[in-house]
Amino acid sequence: MDKDAAPITLDKLPLKSGGAIVGVDWDKLSERDARRLRELGVDEGVPVEKLHKGPFGVDPIACRIGRMTVALRTAQAAAIAVGPLKNR
């Protein structure tokens, strides 16, 4: 992701590109989904990369979040805003 790019949601992020999580709209998620994402380490500042989309460009979306590869539904990915990685 370009360092000057505006944040976009993970579901709209092009394949094989990434950035850092800049926010999560927890209200868009069910309580169960929100709990699962928190347990997986989804939080602001965590690096994320969109790796693969399911057949026909629909669910699931495979993402690398931190050091883990996880499968998300499009609705879950739509609640995660991604911006450029900051230099650490």
C-alpha cells in the first residue's frame, strides 16, 4: 500500500498487498465475530496482507494478520480499515 494512500477496508484491498490495521468498526461485527478477531490479535497497528479470495471472488478471504494466516468472511474484512505501514 502506498504510504500516502487513504485507508480502505480489508475487503477492498487488492490481492497481494498489505498495510497496517488503522481501525476496526466493532459495531459492524457480531459479538462472536468481534471476540474471535480480538483473540486472533486484530488491533490497530498490526500488519495485514490480503493473500487470496475464495472461488468466484467471494468468501473466504485469506489474510496474513501479524504472523498468522487466517480466513475471514467478506463482512468481517469490511469492518477492518487498513492504511499504510508506518516505519518502526
